[in-house]
Amino acid sequence: MGEAEIQREENPKDDEKPKSEMGGELMLFDDGSMTADKAQSSAMSLIINYADPALAAGTAVLGLGLVVLPFLSKLNKLASDDTFRYQAHGETNAKQPMRLFTEAELRQRLGSLDVDAVAMEITMSTNELDEHMEASSMEETDDEVSRIQKWRDSVNANLKSLQKRSALAFLGLPPDSNMNDINAMYKKMALELHPDKGGDPEKFQELQEMKERLTDLEKDEEDGKDGKKDTEEDPEEEEARKLKEKEEEEEKNRLPPNERIKKLRMDVHDNTVRLWERAKKSRDEIVGDKALKSNSQPALNILRLFVERFVANEIKTLRHDDTRGAEAKLRKFLKQGAEILSVAALADVQATLSTLAMHFNYRLVARSGSPDIKNKCAALLEAVGEVPQLAEQFLQQMEADLADQRDRDKRRKERMAAEQREREARGDFSGEAGKKSDEAQAKAKSEAKPAQKEPHANGGYPDAKSQATQPKPSEAKPDPFADFDFGEPKKAAAPKAAPKSEAVAVKTEDDRSAIQAAVKQKRTSWDAAFDHPYAGALKSNGTGIYCRPCQRWIVTYEYNTEVFLTHVERVHPKPPPGWSV
């Protein structure tokens, strides 16, 4: 018996597993959350490993709601704007004809953040984020940070699986390949791509990186199964990490609480955008020259097993002409199989519709004999058929929003640079701070009102008592110092200054020119053309640029970007993993 056959016996394929075990992967019951968690993991794994690369990348970041929420939305005929929002599908929306989940159940099964919230976070520009934080309280911002951090942990695990698929795609291997397959293909490709054998050096380097990625991911999976963590760390890296953590902690302690929360909010936003960029990079790697076609069989196999098991356990025990019982069975079927129905539709919509129509709808309608059940089963097929199209449209719209955001940011920078040039042409070198100061002064001036005299208590007319207390002109006492002259004595005219010599005049003019040149060279705003992939947010007062790989602020002065570029040359001479310059 060969090694491949031994490996196959030790790790049987999905189609060789017992039906009860496979059906249980996506059969969701109300007896505990473990089953729901297992179903969520299985559905996500099916999409990441076998679905179209664009949909796999989108689901890895946005969550299962990208495919499940369109299905539920069509069932309940929700508006298109509410399709990807948990609140519209939850208990607060009483207009749904077939509400299946509460908002809490959706968060448990599909992810802590809904698709719409994640997409808004990714497409939000830095300027829009600043405005959002200004309009939010510190408690609201802190809550946003906590929810995004919780969501980020699950996305990191999804992206590891997506990166594994992209590495296997580079090797031309399917997602279910084991390390023996990987090593064999690596040796074969290494002989073909090695520079000494006339191969492409860049492709050979990429092959080395993919092999290293797969080895690390395999090790992480084994450590996770054994409950172990890789505690070995290079001493220099450990020291650098501790120093970085200490600096970050000291910097946080120096900031006031509201500024600290805002910094954390900016950090999680930047990390969210980076996660989306990682997903897109893996997507592009999967659709390379050696890309394999999407495989729909794993999802369809599980769908058929799920339908067969449900029909055997639920539909065959249903009494004939029991309309209420049939409706209860339909709701249970949809609630238990929402994930696998959507995933199978994403894999092969026609095969999914055929399976549902012949093996579920026909038997349920025949048992119930109800036109209402027949209409609801038809609505089920219609909802399943819309899933791939709605998911793809959402991703396309999201990409368009990202492109529009980049275009708006570019125009805003150009406009700010033009305004700065106009102010400098007028002799105003105060920069953006001066502009804000002028706007604040103009606003304060417009809001200022002339002081009004308070009226008397009787409606504005002085009473008799107040008139009596005021002295009359005839009773005014004479001034004893009227004869004295208190005027200031006239000052003698200052003598005219002697004319300056020509040399002194030239020197004075040179000094004045030097001062003006120095003033003009001093920057008062960020350079609109500055755009570095490592640079995150820029402080408006010109004292810092956020380094995304380091996850900390780099102190600058007077809007000087050279300090940041010097930091990049010294600290990041080579691009960190996942970065490119």
C-alpha cells in the first residue's frame, strides 16, 4: 500500500465520511451554541476554499452575512438599503412575513458586525473618520473600538485560510491538499524555476515565500489543535517588541483619556483597511496563472445530506393536510439551513435550486396540500436564486465607493494646497491653523451683538424716586480747578535722521530678503503630493505622521516629511511581510 493510500485512509475525504457526521456539520439545533459555531466555521471554510475568489475574499472580511442576509432579505421582501443590516432582519422589524432570527442570533451566527457596518468602516476616509469622532461621545467611540477589535480577531483567522488557498493556488494544488502533496509539488516547481536551471528568479523567490507560508500555517494549525502556542522568539525581536510596547504604553499614558480613545479608534480603522487590502491581495494571487476553477461539489454534497436528513426526520413524520405543521417545518428548515442554502447557492445556483425543488419543496407541498405553503416554497427558490447576484453587486459597489473615496481625498488635498498657495500669495503664512483662526474670528464676530441697556423695572421709564436722586443742572457745584490747564505740553520736533549710506542700505535690504526667504521656506501645511504606503494619519499641527507598520506616531516638526522618510529607511529597509513600496 502506497503512502497516498495510507494518507487517504488516515484522513478520509468529505465524501467518504459517515453521513451522520457530515450532516451534523451544518444541522443547526437550538440546544446549544456549539452547533451554531461549528456550522458557521464550516460554512466559512466552504466559501473561502471553494467559492469564487472575489466572493471568498469578500466573505472572509465582511462575514457570512454577505451571502446569508441577501437570502433572508428576499424571503422577507426587505428594501435594498436594509439588505445587509442586522437591525432590519431582527425583532424590531415587525413587517417581515417570515422573521427567522433575532438580532442577537444574527450576531452569533454571522458575525459581531453586520456587512453594512464593516463596509462603511473600510470605505470611510480619514476626514470622515475625524468628523465621525467629533460627533460621537467618548463612550460611543470606546464601544466602537471594542466591537471592531472583537470582529478583527475572527477576520484574522479567515484571512489565514484565504492565504493558504492562495499559496496552494500558486502551486496549482486544490485546497484540501496535505503537506505530502505540497512538498512534492514544491520540489517539482523548484527544479523548474531555479535560476541555475534557467528559471525566473522572481518566481522562484515567490515559490519560496509560498512554501514558507504554508509551513507556518500548518504549524499554527497543529499548535492550535494541541492547545500549544509557539513561545520561541528571537531575543532581538523580543527586545524590540517589548521596547515598542513600552513606548506605546508611555505615549498612551501621556495622552488625555479622550485623545487616547481617538488614537485607538484611528488604529482600529487603519487595521480594518489593512485587512481588506490583505484579502484583495490573496484574491489576486488566487486568480493567477495557475488558478483552479471553483469547486462546487463540497457545498452541494453537504446540502444534499442536509436535505435528505431533514426530510427523513421531519417531513415524513408530518401529517397530511397539516398546514400549520407544514409551516412550522418550513421555518425550522430555513432557520437550520440558512448558511448551507446560501453557500450552496454561491457555489452552483442551478444545482441548488434543483435539489431544493425536487427533494424538499415537492414533498412539503404534497404533504401540506396548502396553496400558501406552495407560494412560500416558490419564494424560497426565488430567494436562493438571488444570492450570488446580490453578493457580487454589493462587492462591486464597495469597490466603487473605495475608488470614489480615494478620488475625493485627492481632490481635497489639491484644494487645500491651492488655498494654501493663495494665502501665501497674499502674504499669509499661517497655514491651515491660520485659516481656522480666521474662520473662528469671523464666526465670533458675526455672533457678537451690541450690548443692550437693561430697561427699568417699570417698563423702561425711570420712576420718580430715581429722578429725584439725580442732580439737576442748576444744582451742580462749581469746579474749583477750572482755571488750571491740564493739557500735555507740546513735544519738541525730533531731529531728522541722517541719511543712511549706500552700503548700509544694501545690507539692510539683504537682511530683509533673507528673512522673507526664510519665512517662505517654512512650511505651514502638509505637502499635498506626499503619499507613502507606510504613512497613515497626519497630525493637523504638523508634529507627527502615523507609521502603519510600526503602529505608532513618528514625531515630526513644521510639516516636515523628511523625518518620516528617514525613519522608513532606517527601520524598514526592506518591506515588512505583506507590504510593498
